[in-house]
Amino acid sequence: MEWNKLICDTRFGLEDYHNPRKGQRSDFTRDYDRLVFSSPFRRLQNKTQVFPLPGSIFVHNRLTHSIEVACVGRSLANEVSLVLKERHCDKPWVHKLDAFGEIVAAGCLAHDLGNPPFGHSGEKAISTFFSEGAGRELQGSLSAEQWSDLVHFDGNANAFRLLTHQFNGRRPGGFAMTYSTLASIVKYPYESTLASGKNKFGFFSSEKESFEKVATTLGMKRIECNGVRYARHPLVYLVEAADDICYEVMDIEDAHKLGIIESGRVIDLMLGFFDKERAAKMRTIMDRLDDPNEKIAYLRSSVIGVLVQECADAFVANEEAILAGEFSGCLIDHIRPLAREGYRNCAALSWDKIYRAPDVVEIELAGTSIITFLMEKLIHAVRYPGLNYSMLLLSKVPQQYDVNAPDLYGKIQAVVDHVSGMTDVYALDLYRRLNGMSLKINN
């Protein structure tokens, strides 16, 4: 793969209308701004990251997480760009490397747009509705590829659909994002039939042609197999690393604020990223702080700084393998031993103390019940739209979702689009209303 082709500001769906922009804002910066002002991005403020949405103590939601990932991603990409511009200073396209930070920041903002309500349990609830629940009866009415899309439902593939699909009343090309920004969010650039039992793939069968168009234009390496599979766009590794850094470090800070993990344990854990001399100096600095949350914030900032530099160094050292489509794993796997061990210790603690915490499990259980109920009601409605209850329920579905699609798969996708776009609050409210729990009656 070649940087000259991989950095492309052509807009999806507007290929024939591309004109060079004047002024300070590049097309990649416009991608970023377009996302910030979009409804799907705003809805992330009411979507669970890990912990239930905040009460008296504020913890991260999908919106704050995405903003922080974008900040880290921009810094990481700019570090890489700085080195690669010097390495390729004699190339006529070297100026294109300046766009790394803009593209990665936009990709980071968009990376969670396709995630349903209630965290990752929402993804599982949608997929298991088809593989284990009432949706199983639909398998015989769908193609193998369509069925695979549903039983492996993935928020990453859903984000690509959200950005590229022409929903009712919308323009061709969806968000009309640049090709490079679109490619930067696809962590698993293959179709669902190649998911190998995991809910990880990059695009639904309905968007396969769209992804192939993007990948071909950018010169992404196609991998020979029984299906559509490409090597990642190189900037995906930077978006992924920024996400990895933020969710691991910030989840631990949230857990500390909620009293799930005590201060001493978090301090020891985060100091593990540094050698003894640096750790001793950091303890001296922390001794000046009385607020435990401020101590953790200082450590969090320092750890993120280390991981950004480590991941940048790993990318630069492996540029050749990345461009050849031969790089394996993620950048975190290739950082230096001390930082890598620190990260793995954080991951182990997170699994033990955070992701199985009672409050987290409770939101997963409740979210699964809510999404399963909504899926069952809405799928039944689009299959039998002539029934009185169906007509009433479908009248509540936003017009952008094509519940009257000519084929069953299109109808099901309209339901999945609607449910996955809901916030936690909206999904809960609709669940209560459909069950008669919050009916308003005027005297």
C-alpha cells in the first residue's frame, strides 16, 4: 500500500462533485466538524460506556469517551507524521502526511457511532436475538450472508453503514465522508461470513460494494480468501490504539471515583508503567496533592503520555510491515516490555474488578431485556404491518428507517438501525411505554 493513495479526500457519494477547498479547513477537518454537529454523535451522550449513566458521580459515556479518544488519536497521529515526514522528505506526496492527525481524530470521533445502547451488551443482545431468541425462525427466509450479518451484529460494521447508507430522505453517500476517514474506522476489513464465530467484522453485506469501492480507490491490499477481505488501512492502527489507551486507563479512573478500586492499588498499578527512578519522582509530586482524585488524574495523564509515545514508536518501527499488510496484532502488542506489562496489568484488573462489577452486570441484564423486547415487537411489526398494533408501533419509527423495504432483510435492517440508534434513556422509556408502565392519562 502507498501513502499517496491511502490519503484521499474524495467524498463518498460525491465523487463527481469534488473541488479543491480554499481556506484553512481541509476536507478531513470538515469530516471532524460534520461529525461533531451530527445527531448520531450527540446521542452518544446518553449511551453507556461501561458504568451506568451518571448520578451524583460523573463517569464516562460514549460521547466523552469518543472526544477523549479523538484527542489522544490526534496526538498519536501527529507524532507518527512528524517522523514519517522526515523519513519520506524526498517524496512529492510527503505533504499528505500532514493530514494524519485530522483523519485519525475524525475516525476516533466516529468509531463508536454504530454502537447500540447499554454498552457492548447491546451488541450481544441484538446478535443473540437472532441466534438464540425469537429471531431464529427468520434464518430460512434470509441468505447465508444476511443471516451471518445479523447473528454477528457488530457496532463497527454498523458505524460504516451509518456513515455511508442513504437513509430515507438523506443524500447519496450518507454523511459523504472522505474515503480515508471511512477506511480509518474499519478495524475488521472483512465480511461477516469470515468472522470465525466472533462478532467482529467490518461491513454488512448491504455495504459490501461500498467498502470495496473505498478500499479499491485507496489501494488497500486485498487478501485472497473465500470472501471479501482486505488488509487494514494503516491509520486504523492509530484509531484502535487511541481507543485502547483511553478505555483501559479511563475505565480504571472511573472505577476509582466510584469506590470500586482503592487509591493505593490504582497508584501502584499506574506507577508500574515507569522505571523506579521516574516512579519515585512521581510519588514525590503526588505527596503535594491532598485530593486522591487529583493524584489519579496526574497518573492517568502521565500514563497516556507514555502509551502515546510507545504506540507512535511501534507504528514507525513497523511502517513497512503495516503498508505490506503483514503486521499482526495491535500496536499495544508491540510496545516496549515495561509499558506493555503495565497495560496488561491494567487489563487484568479491569476484567476482575470492573467489567464484572455488580452495577455493570445489572445494566447488562436490564439492557439485554429491553433490547430483546424491542427487537421482538418491532420485527413482528415490520413482518405483519397490517395488524392494528403493528400500524400503531410503526407510526412511532422515524421516517428515515425504511420499515416498508421491499425485502425482509431490508425491513430487519430498518429495525436494527432504529434500535441501535437509540440512547439508553430512549430505549428504556419506549420499553416502559410499550409495557404500559409510564402511560400519561389526563383527568
